[in-house]
Amino acid sequence: MVPSNISSEQKLVIGLMSGTSLDGVDAVLATFDPAPQTLADAYIPFDAELKSLLLSLNTAQPDELHLSARAANELSIRYAEVVQLLLAKANVRAEDILAIGNHGQTIRHRPDYGYTLQIGNHALLAELTGIPVVGDFRSRDIAAGGQGAPLVPAFHLNLFASDTQHVGVLNIGGIANLTCLPAGGGMVRGFDTGPGNLLMDYWCGKHTGFPYDKAGAWAKSGTLIPSLLADWLAHAFFHLPPPKSTGRDLFNPAWLESHELHQYQAQDVQATLLALTATSVANSVKIHLPEAEILYLCGGGAHNMALREHIASLLPDTHIGVTDDTGVPGDTLEAFAFAWLAWRFCQRQTGNLPQVTGARGERILGAYFPA
């Protein structure tokens, strides 16, 4: 139920996002009245123990209900820490905040079974911060027959749509997702294209000890393996029409290691993983927004220069930029989006795009946890 006693005077909202990459949590302080604007941001990394716990919860294991409840509480402590850091940076009081929009941490995403699970104890977060929390954004869309993801295309539409240009927005987190914004208000499409950083990060960590391949330098030292790329791209997911979404349930280390990679040089596998992300993205643009004039990148993968160059080589007629070029920081765009979704909830406005998620109609997304 949407609360009826929300103050109309409070115009500041916090958005929190901890994504598939499992690196940490982003927070933004934003306002949407009269227009979307970020006022401050903050970030804290996950420690190795929490990251390992969260990663383990992506697969079935003994006592996982207990482990997921523990992880949810630990996450909420981290969320509260980043909220306090954000408030201090912005010199803003908790009582000035309308709500926190908290995506939570996805540990299972199975819309084919009618559920998605993002953990994070919203009640504990409200208790720790003294700020109302809006969470569990994806469940209502799935209940209405949708994928529950991606939800950010509705926000991209508000920020980046053009009357004169065909625009794509590509978020490269652990998973990559694409928003297609045809010029002049055409049909908006949005869907997951496949792996973003998660497989590259895993392979890099395993073979170099570093959590990610900075600027794609290690991948550039390798040589693409065409047969392996073709084998990966034959996966059914890449050939499904939208609406579609995915996650670690499908693309994970076990899936990757099943391809007998011991026969290849490690840097060549990395080069091919980079090509997998770039090619699946480029193929999606060619099919669903073939007239794209500009593709804005955001998320951690936007910093991978080798990846950007590979995407550009596959889309020679499309300008490859970053959302920062428009004044919207790409590293915190998803947190900004979930602040917007919390704002929409508090204004009793819908947050999904049925043509993107496949839901039966527009829905108000989220559940409310008062302070």
C-alpha cells in the first residue's frame, strides 16, 4: 500500500545500488522536483568476506536461508554506513530525506519461475538511518507477468530521449543491459544483452590476482579465439527476443569453466570474453536500434577502454560516448535510477515500462518501510 501521509515538502531522495559485480554500494542524493538532479554521491566497497558470502548465495547450498538472512543484515549495515557518509558529505539531515530507494543485492533472478530475490533488510535499514525505505522494486512487475528487469530504461527515457536522434544507453555492470530510445518518442525497448564485466572479472581475478582488468590492458595482450567466441554466442539466451533478462544464475564461473578452457592461453580467453560482451552488445544494437546515432555507456565497464574500442569497431556508424558527456555520471546512474523509482513510489506513480519488461501493464513498484 502506498502511504497517504508522505510529506509533500520533502524533495530529497537517496538511491542505493549494489550490483552484479559485487564490488560495493553506490549512493546518490537526488531531487526530482522540478527536474532530475544529483546533489552528492558516496561509495563504500564490500570487504572480501561479504563479497564471498554474496557470491556463494548465487548457487544452492546447505543452510542458505540462514546465510541469506545474515547477508541481508550485513548488507543493511553497509547501506546505513554509506547513507551516513552521503548525508555528511552533503551536510543534510536524515529528517530532510523523503525516502531511500534501495535496490538490494540480487542473489537469484528466475522470472521463468515467477520470482526474483534481492536481499537487504529494509526494515533494519530504516531503523539504522531513521529514514523511510522503499525496496523490493522488481517483485510487482514479475507478479504482473514481467521479467522484473531491466527497470532503468524508464529512467533513461526521462534523461536521454531525443526528438532528433536515435539514442542507445548501455549499462555495463556485471551484466550488460541496453535501452533503445528511437527519435521522436518511438517504442522504447530495453533488455539484458548478456555478460558485462562479471566473467571478465572472474577470469582476471583467477589468473592475475587483480579484481578486474584495468582499461582492458590484459585482454588487449591476448588474441581472440574465434571458435570459442562462436561457441559462446550459440547460447540460446543471445537469440531470444526481448523482453529478456539474466544474471549469475545463467552466466557464472561454472558455465564458463565448462568450455574446457585449459587448452587456451589465459590472456586469449580474456580477449575472447571481452569480445563476447562487445559482440553481444553490438548485435543487439544492430537488431533493435539499427539506426542508432549515439550509444551512451555507463557503469564500471565504461572505463574499460579496450571494450569501448571493440564496441566502436563493431558499430562504425554509431558514436560511442559516455553518459558523463550529458552531465549524468555513469558510475552512479543506477543508484540515481532507484532514487527516481522511490520518488515515483512516493508520488503514487508507476515505475515500469510494460513493453520493456513484458508486464501486463504499468505498476507502482516497491514496498514501503517507515522510519
